[in-house]
Amino acid sequence: MTDFHALPAEPASAPFIPPGEDAAPERRVAPTGEPAQPRGARAGDLTSGPILKTLMVFALPMLASNVLQSLNGSVNAMWVGRLLGESALAATANGNVVLFVLVSAVFGFGMATTIKVGKSFGANDIAGLRRTFGSGLSFCVLLAIVVGIAGWVVAPSLLEMLSTPRESMVEALAYLRVVFVTMPFTMASVITSMAMRGAGDSRTPLHAMTLTVVIDIAMNPLLIRGAGPIPALGVAGSAFSTAVANLTGFLFQIWRIYAKGAVLALSRHELALLIPRRDELGYIVGKGVPMAAQMLLASSAGLIMIGLVNREGLAAAAAYGASLQLWNYLQMPAFAIGSAVSAMVAQAIGAGLHGRVDRITYAGMGSNLVLTTLVSVLIVLLDRPLLSIFLSGDDAAMAIGRHIQLICTASFVIFSVTMVLTSVMRAYGTVIAPMVVLFLGLYAGRLGFYAFAHPFIGSEAVWWAYPVGSVVTVVLALGYYRFGKWRGEVVG
């Protein structure tokens, strides 16, 4: 959240250039009037070099970060399931879905901040980059505080709406309220990581995530069960452990930004940039609201699915909670490559290199399909030992979990294509069409299929709704990418 009133105004947006034409010369003029560095001369520059190699070198640390984050969640779920039982595991699954809905309201603004940071970096506009980062960070943290307070108040009603099993209600509420209170720490860490990636640094967030995971895994059993002077906090201890770890990761990133002299480092005289500026918020809010709405659509559809699963009983809820842990890993390549594609496209737009966009997109889709397919095959082949990590001896839950994997896993491979395409469109400022595509896929496709099929096939409709929704979504996304006019929406 940057308040750069002492700095020069932002440059005008780069003119639209048809695909195939790289219009940016090797030597540009920075907004300050000084000659800019040649492309590729700055650390974090993603606008030069072989596209596939640049994409993978940048994406792999993000993939490792995402895997570590999912591993952290899985280990935490293992501790909860093993130490407290399936009721507590179902409680955390319900709590995490509710949390994701509310975090989505903040996360969209972080995505908008990241894209604008990337464009400014590509244009060598360091002053504009810091304005955006300052305003984006403070605005998202303030919003997280508001969401956290609201979440504390409405948490019981949200869990009731989810049809949370009575056996899990008290634990789910305790877990959720701790997460809400500590949400600002989590968002500060997330937004800083996203901004660093927009500026081409995916390694520092990886190091921060590694530190976060080590601390969280070590603290979880201590706070759940207690040890010596540490009280036993039960399932709430898992949430406290994660909050402390996230705060440590955020502080580490800030230290690294200043130790490295990174472009995001605000000097003592630039700390006023942490007061949100109206002009910066115009872009962050204008683009962030549809992005947040898109994430809210996805997470609210997930909430509805949780509610539908909960109606099938505790065994189905536990199996679904365990399956969600595996699907977190399955989606990691798509998240990492989608984020890398978005950062590369944003920098290319800032540099005026529109001719690289299609090549970045195709490289992203190809590498994404290969990695996601590989992970999906491993999950299906190893479903029993993987599910047994989270399910402690419940044969009914295990049978349901293995059945779910056979039906639903391929849907994430299909949906991964949509994630790359929408990442490209968002970098160009197109945010409404991806939201419409997602709405039609998840609601008309997934939930519409459930409503139609449930009277005929019963609980099977819950699982088959996943591949149906994914097919609808990817067909619409490919159609809009090919025939839509999103390339003309370069803004900011």
C-alpha cells in the first residue's frame, strides 16, 4: 500500500501491440527520464531468454513453496487426526473451507497488486512499483483485520450453514476463531510473497515458506497436546501454531528484502507509501474486486460441496477431508505455473513485449498438463497409503476416499488448463470474463449437474459433478482465449 506522493506520476500504459510484434527496444527510458537498464540486466527480469526455461526456473521455487505449504497442511491434519480423531479432522476441513471463502475477499486484491508490480517492474518503473506494493500491502492487511473480526462473529452461523456434523461443531468453532484472529499475519506474509514474485523473485518466498513449515510442524503437536508449561489447546493449538509460523515467515521476508536491497525495500523516507493512495487503490480495488469475486465463487462452490458431502455422513466427510489434502498437492503445479505465467506476462506487458504472450501461454499449458497428469497418476496408484495418513482405520471412510479419487482426480488435470488461460487474461486487465467462465463452470456445470443427477444416482452425483464442471469451465476458457477481445484491455 504505497503513498508515493513525493514521487513522479505513473507512466501511461503501454499501447496495445498485436501478437507477434515485440515493440520494446533493448534500451528503454525509465519514468524518471534516465536510461533504463537493458532487458535481462536486472535481477528478477522475466522478459528475456528462452521462454520455457525462464518459466520453469521461475515456477519451480513456487511449486516447491506450494508443495511445502500443502505438506504443512497435511502434517497438521495428520497430527489433528491422529491425536484428536476424525471428528477433529472433519472440524478442521470445515473450518479451512470457511476460512478460504473469507481470505478470498482479500486475496483478489493481492493478485491485482502482484500484476501491477510486475508491469511496473517490466517497465523499469521502480517508483511506481513501490507505490503499488506499499498501498497493496497495507490495504490487504487492514482488510484482513476487518474480515477477521467479521469472521469471529459469524463463524457459528457459517458452520451451521455448512451442515457441520454435531460431533465436530465445538472443535470447528474453536479452530476457526483462532484462524480469524490471526488472519492479518497470514495475509501480510502472502501479499509480500506475491509482490516479490511480481518483481521476479520466487526464491525468497520459498526460503520463507521452508522456515514457516519447519516451525509449524514442530509446534503443532506441542500446542495440541501440551508439554511442560505449554497448555494443551486441542485443535485450536494447530491454528495458533500456523499463525506463529506465518508471522515468522513474513518477518523473514522483510529482513531479506532489506538485506538484499531488493526493489521492494522502502527507505525511511518512503514509509509513507504504506498509507494507501487513492490512485493506487483505484487499480487494486477495480481489478481486485472481480478477482476476489472469482475466488469467492470458487470457494463458495467448495463450501456448497462440503455441505453436500456432510449430508452423506461423518465417514464421507472424513474421506472428503482427506481427499482435499491430496487434491491440494494435485493443484500445486497449476497454481505455481499459473502464477509464473501471470508474472511473466505482466512484465512482458510493461516492457511492451506482447509477442511473447502466446508463447508464454502455450509453454505454461504444456508444462502444466505434464506435471499435473504425473501427480494425478501417482495419487490414484497410491491412494490407499496416501489416504491412510489421514484416516485412522475407518474402513468405510477409506472405501469412500478411494472411490472419490478414481472419479475426481482427472477433473483437476482438465481444470489446470483454465488456470493458465485466466492468469494470462488477468495480466491484461481482463477480470470479468474469467469470473463469468468460472461461475458457469462451477455453478451451471458442477452444481447444476448435481441438482439434475442426484435424484437418479444419489451420492454419486457429488463426485461426478467435479469432472463435469471442469469440462464446462475449460471449454469456455479456451473459447474466450481464442475468440475474445481480452488483448485490448491493457490497463495500469
